[in-house]
Amino acid sequence: MVNVDLMARHLPALKRVSFRAVLAATGMAVLTGIAGAPASASPVTATAPEATAVARAVAAPATTKTESAAAVAAAPVAKPATKAPAAAKKAEQAAKAPSRQQLMPAPVAEYQETFKPTAEQKRNAEVIIETGQKMGLPPRAWVIAVATAAQESTLHNLGHLGDMNDHDSLGLFQQRPSAGWGTPAEITDPVYSSKAFYNGLKNVEGYDKMALTDAAQTVQVSAFPDHYAKWEKLAADLVLAKYGQGPYAA
């Protein structure tokens, strides 16, 4: 039973507050009655349903946090994204790599030379290859270009060498400004010099099927026309290195 006298003594300031709010504020002690209180107080029945609802709400166990924690624990943990395995990457590169037949369709000269390229030389070879790719030229053109640069400069972007210079020859392909290849600044730009060589190669009919040294010589007009042939396998291996294959693969 609710002791009205006790509520009146302790909550005089709440006269204007509804009896429902008083019941909620006083808590379980008021709802259940105080032991030993006079039994003469009139029972308040008008708010019994409301008091019962409040009592149930107060007595209800607080399970929200426990249930939330259980839900989080039960939820599947997202796996972090993983990079493709190295084997899969290699397989993808191999699938894109040109075949030996595409790289060397004509008979290769028996005598071949090679060297272990430095990072700079490999990068210069990559620029030559990438330029040919962007121009839409076939793999055979890349091999001819790399072999030509290997003969002319051993894949070094050479400036003027003073007394050692061959006339005014410059850059990867030892192109000469006086022969109309471009300015010294242009010729010593690996991308420009590669494009200049490829533009000359495109004018050689059947270059993609003839012997490498013949195609290169037609563009370069060198005093040593047979020297380009010895770099063909090196050039093909440098092309394959871009696809993760061969002795020069990273």
C-alpha cells in the first residue's frame, strides 16, 4: 500500500506534479510500502496499474549491454584484404609476355654478347620498350630498338664525350643533331630519342620479319652494320624482364 502521509512529508514541493510522476520518483520503497506504516491510510487504487508497470520496469534485469556484447562476439570478424600471392602475379605476367617467336622471328646470329645491366641500363631499356608499346608497335620492334641502343651506347644516355665523341652523336642511339635527328636536348631525352628511332624503323618495310641487324642498319646507317646482331638475345631478355621472366627479371 502507498503511505500518503509519508509522501506528503517528504515531497511537499511536488503537489503540482501528477501522482504518476511521484510514484516513479519515489522508487520501489513507495511502491511496495514501508514496513510498520499505519494501516489506516486509504488505499490508492486509481494508479495501481501504473504503479505495477513502473515496478515491472524497475525490476526488469538490465540485459541490453550483455545482449549487445554477445551479439558483437557472435558476429563474424571481417578478414583483412590480402594481396595476390606472388605466384599468381607471376602467372599473370607470364600470360602477357610475348613469345620468343614474336621477339625473334628471324634466324639469330650465332655469335652473341651480353653484360649484366645496371639499374640505370635496365631503366633505359624499359623506357625504350614502353615507348614502343605506347606507339602500338610489336614486340619485334622493341627488341630491335634495345639491341640498337646496346650497340650504340651500351644503354647509357650519353652526352658529348669531347675528343672521344663520334662527331656530334648523342644519347642512347647516338643520333646526330647535324643529321636532323633533333636538338642535343631532344636527343638526350630517352623518350624522344626512342620515338625518333621507332619512326625511322616504321619506314623499313618488313622490319618485323627480317634479320635484326639489317633492320637496325637501315635506320642507323652505321659504319659497322653487322654489330647490331650480337645484342639480339640480350635485348629479348630485357624485354622479358619487364614481364618477370628471364635472367634479368627483378
